[in-house]
Amino acid sequence: MMQRPPNIYGVKLGDLIRVSAPENGDKVLADADKFKMGSFLDREVNVGFSGGEIKRSELLQLTAQKPEFILLDEPESGVDLENIDLIGNKVHDLLFETCPGKKRHVSSLVITHTGQIMDYIGADKGYVMKNGRIQCTGNPLELLRERIRGVRRMPEPDNQTVKEALNKKGTYGADLDLDHYEEGSRESVVIDDLQSSDYKKYMERVGVVADEMNRSGTLLFIDNAPSHCSAPPQEGLEMCSVKEALKRHDGLRDYMWKAVDPTKDKYTAKTYLEDSDGYFIWVKAGHHIKYPVQTCMMLDTDRSVQNVHNIIIVDDDASLEMITGCSTAHHANDSLHVGVSEIYVGDNSSLTFSMIHSWGKQTGVRPRTGTVVGKNSMYTNNYVILNPVGSLQSFPSATLAEGASAMYNTMCIAHEGSDIDTGGMVYLNGRKSNAQIMSRSISMGGRMTARGRLVGNAPDIKAHLECRSIIMKDGGSTCAVPELEAHVADVEMTHEAAVGKIAQDQIEYLMSRGLDQDQAISMIVRGFLSGSINGLPVELQKELNEAIAKANLGD
């Protein structure tokens, strides 16, 4: 079966089948309607045929010829959903049903990009080819699942390869000197009661409540070690450190360093080589966790680096809301946070992952997050930073399977002296997947860069990117970098970006209602930020609104 066979003018399809299959042609032609090809027998071969009609014509010819070996080049390519079942079942008939009593009568080599045909043929062995070379082999369905969900079936790089990446600068953001920092403590500071802890004020500043009311569990890391883990007994949820989870689950290593490449840059390489710990959260299949899970990453040692490697798994038909807050103690201002997070969302599932950061004026921050979203699942990523930070660079990515959706919402204020470079990237690999990247940022004398990249790799996808920024003070800067990239024709991708100052007529209008200038500006900015994130838990939205109100934005 050819993916795009030539037009054969003057030769009718029915005549070709009779000539090429004299023993079986007439019998198959009598059943042409089962292929939805009865009305095509008197038409010229392939002339004016749609993609699906070409595939059905090719299958009709193959059925008549009864070959012993078949090469199928993307049999599902160009086929709409109405016809994929028909074509898949006819391919199955060719392979299995032409010789009763035998497991398989016909051998075949099937080339597929989407993998949809795998639901019908039960292949024995699979190969993944890239750039003309076979990269790996294995069970076809397992390989396909890994391809769709973005998990790379390849050996982890050896330590030498990762060590070489220690000299690799990040793609974006300032190049931080890792030698400036000492390794953070790996000694656990055990905290049983968060409410009486000295860290309570830092935690609650980033949405992590110390009384743990209406929370399904809490995990706290101080520097590089777990300090608190509490999870009331509940079916379907497991929480612990990654080190502890590795002792319990042999299969966990299959999820490590599959969504984030350890050779991506110096920050991921350092985290990999130090075999860093982090939090492990697993929602088992079929379970929906009632209240949010909260985590907190605390920097407590000056001139130290916090390297953490977190893994979140939300299995099939499950859901979870997460609030993760990160903060710096006042005495640890000059420190570095490197947080690698690998997130796996199964089929028909949902995860809302909300991050609120509050760092020091000299703190370096380099999160590295990769998310794999299964079929018909939803992933929401919310990121908020309202307080000053030294240098922050983050560009999380998500890979979407068929029918999956992702939404990235970002709210940032770049204060004087702050350098923030953030955004998100989504690979829309599955048919009918969709994505939105929404950014609201304000420069109050700092440097703000908002990036967004959407990559359409499958038909029937929809994606939108929106970056809006306000400059409040001279000396600051803001830059919006929207990118759209499409590799198939049937996509709908849009973007819009706006950079500027608050309109003077808006200020004057509010001042005419009795507000002074600072009050008017503050009200406009609060409205600009408050409406930028949808999908937050109710309690967190309330806390966020209070934080915005306290930000003295009119000053």
C-alpha cells in the first residue's frame, strides 16, 4: 500500500483488479461496497480520490491479490475518523482472516507515524527509526505508548556525557556560576508541627497553609532534604520523598529522566550527577483526590544550591490539584534553587499544578519541568511570582496525546533589580489536542521576558498564545516572544501580544470618580493581574488576590 500512489488515467479501478487478480478479482469486486468502493469501480485509478478513498482502493486491490507479504506505508495517514475503523478492520482481515485455523496468514511491515493502526493489527515487534537509524526495539504497543506520552525509550546517558553538560549554558536567561554556591545540606531538619515552626511565615506567603486544613497532604523540603511529610490516610494517594519511593517501587526508575533530559544544561546535569532527592506524588488509577496536595521548597542556607528532583504521576482516570510554594529565608538571600520536576498524567485524567514563588533579591532560580499528558486528559500549569527575585529563568514544556489539553497561566512582577525570563512550550502531538499559553507581566523597573511556543504536530489541533505586559517605571524592560510552529496543514494556531503602559484615559476616568492617581493605577494593575489565571483552587485564589492587594502596585 502506497501512501500517495500516482493517478492512472484511462485505467478503471475494476478493470485493474480483474487483470491483476484473475482468480479472485470478480469475487472481491462483488463485495466492493463493503469497502465503500462500489461506485468507484468505473472511475480512473486514483484520479480525484481523497486520502481515505485511496487507502480503501489500495486495500480492495490487496484483498483481491491475496499477497503473502504486505508493505503498508502509513495506512491511517490522511484518513478521517469515519473511515479509520473501516480501514483498520480491513487491514486486520488481510493479516488474520484469509486462512482460517492459522494465527497469521500474511506477513507485513507497517510504517506508522500516528500509531492508530496498532489498535487493529496486533503487531509482533516494533522498531523506532529516527534520522535513518533504528533507535530502539521492543513491544510495539509499549513503544507506541511511550512515543505518544513522550517517554523516551532509550538508555540514560552515561555520567561522562552528563558531566560534559556541566559546561552547557541554559538556552535562555543569565548564565549563573555554579561554583559560587556550596551544595545545600542533605541533613533532615524534622518538623512535626508546621504551625509552631519558624518557617510558617515563609510557607503561608506562598500558599502553603501551616494548619493543613482542606489539604490532602503536605511535603516540605528544607535545602536538599525532606523535613515534613503528612498525608491523612486516603485511598489512592501516595506521598513521600523520591528516595523513599525508589525503595518501595522498582518501576519508578522507568519514569526518571524521561520527561526532562539530564543533558539539557548545567542545571539539569548537576541535579542528575548529585542524584538529588525530591518529592514523589502518585495518584493511582481511578482515584480523584478531594483536596489539594501542597508542597514547599525552602532555601535556608546562604550561598548554597538546592537541587531537587520531583516526580508526579497521576494515573488513568484520576485527578489531582497541587499547590507548590517555594521561598527563601531572609538569611539565605544569595542562594540558588534548581528544581527538576517530571510530571506524568495518564489517560482521561486531570492535574492542576499551581506554583507560587517568593524569593530573595539575589536568589537565582532555575526550574526545569517536563510534563507528559495522556489521551483526553487536562493539564493546567499556574505560575505566580509577585516579589523581587535576582535571576529567574523557566521554560516548562508539555507533550500532548490525542484529545489532550494544556493551559499555562503566568503572572509575574519584575521589580527593580529582578531579571525574569519565563513562559511555556507545548508539543501538540495528538489529533484534536489543544493548548493555551496566557501571560500577564508587569515591569516595575526590572527586566521581564515572556516566552511562549506552540508546536503543532497533528491534525485538528487548536492552540492560542497570549502575552500582555505593562511597564510601570522607566528603566525597566519587557519583551514578549510568541512562537507558533506547525508541521501539518489542518491546524488552528493563533497568538497575540501587547506591550505598553497603562492608558492615561483609564487613570483619568478613575480619578474623576474620586480616586487619587496612585489608587487609580493600583486598581487597574490589580484588575490586570487578578483576571489572568483561571482554574485556581478557591482558597488559593483568595490568597492570591490578597497578595496582589498588598503589593502596593500604585507606588
